Amino acid sequence: MVGTSTGPAEIETDAGRCYLKALGNKEGPHALAAEWVGTALADWIGLRTFAVSRLLVAADDEIPLGHGRHAEPGIAIAVRAEAGDSWAGTVDQLSATENVFDVARLIVFDTWVRNCDRYPPDVTTRKPNPENVFLSSRGAKKGKFFLNAFDHTHCFDCGRELGASLAQIDHVKDEGLYGYFPVFRDFMDRSVAENAVARLGTVQRGFVEAIVGEIAPDWQVSSAGRNALINLICERADFVASTVLGKLFPSQ
């Protein structure tokens, strides 16, 4: 996780070892907003995620980040560490994963939030990143793992600013399929995908407003950007729910 684009710092807290995603990272403050909202939505749709919380970085804290940067004062995100390792992209690792059929849920989620930072729709424009799938041994049987989804800093508009144009029609009706690593094909379960789609059908605007309302002022997302983000999440839920199964299971 330390090697990810926001260059998190590994720190010790009273809750144990964490990774700190802070202001001053090279992706900018909106990456923290995308991380917070994306992780909340991943948890809501039923994916296993890391526990996240807020942490205030004070002016006199000296916390080095990756890419030669240092944490700036303000609200940061602390991601609780778990034993395990990033997925290397192999079938053998997936075969040892207890919740492997959640790959279908992961694809539905990534497509909903337009997360380009696992497996983008067009690999000629951006490289796949299997390391954004974590294989956690927490609670798993010996020699087994659980699939965790993490690092959601590039949700919604692939790391760009979360601005007023976010909910434009080509974003809402983006036909791309996100998160679909080719090796996932042998582990696809239609019932899991249908469960995730049914969940999308229950999205309530008030629920989304509450999550977006948790974006810290320090993360500098404007009112127009917040409203556009709410609209994108809600409208795209309807679009993906009506289209994604045909893309995942075209012959069924």
C-alpha cells in the first residue's frame, strides 16, 4: 500500500498499524474525497474493505509521504493494516481465496464508480493494477485468504478533479466495464452479480448525500462538485443496474 499513488505513510496508532493518506500527496486533496466515498460505497455494496477513519495531522507533525513529499496539516485518512499481501494477478492465489466469487461484485462496483485503477476498460490507455486487490489472511483458514478491495482514490473520474462536470451524461452512461481482470472469468458467479445489481437498485439519494456530506472541508471539494458527485453516483447506479449483467454474461 505504501507504493500507491498517494504515497501513504506507515504509522502506529492506538488502534494499531495504519497507512496514512494525507494532504500533500501528489494526487491532491480530491483523492482523499474519492477514497473516503469510494470505500464507503464498496462496503455498502457488500465488498470486504479495510477499516478507515479520520486522523488530524497537526502543523508540528513530521510525517514523510511517498514521492519525496510530507504530510500537510489537516484531515487525513487512516487505513488499518491487515496481514496479507497484494494480489499478484495469478489464478492460484484466487483459488485460495474464500470469497473468490466476490470478483463479480467487485466488477459491478468498479463499473458503478468508474474506478480506472484496478482494471480499466481500455488497457491501451492505462495499465491494469492487480495490487489494488488485497488478499487478507484476517479471519481466513490456514493457507486461505479473503479478497479486500482497496485504494479508491481514482474512483468517479480517474483521479481528476471532482468538479461540476462530473455528472455529465457521458460519465453517467459510460459503457465501459471496469475491474474485469481476464482471470476473473473462471470465477464469475451470476447470482453474486445479480445480488450486487439488486443492491444498486436500492440506492437512496439521502444515503448518498450523507456519505458525500462526510467529505472534509480540507479536501477542497466545492458545493458544485459535491452535488455533481451525488448525481453521478445515483444516476449511474440506475444505468449500471440495467446494463452490466448483459456485459458480464452476454450468452445467458
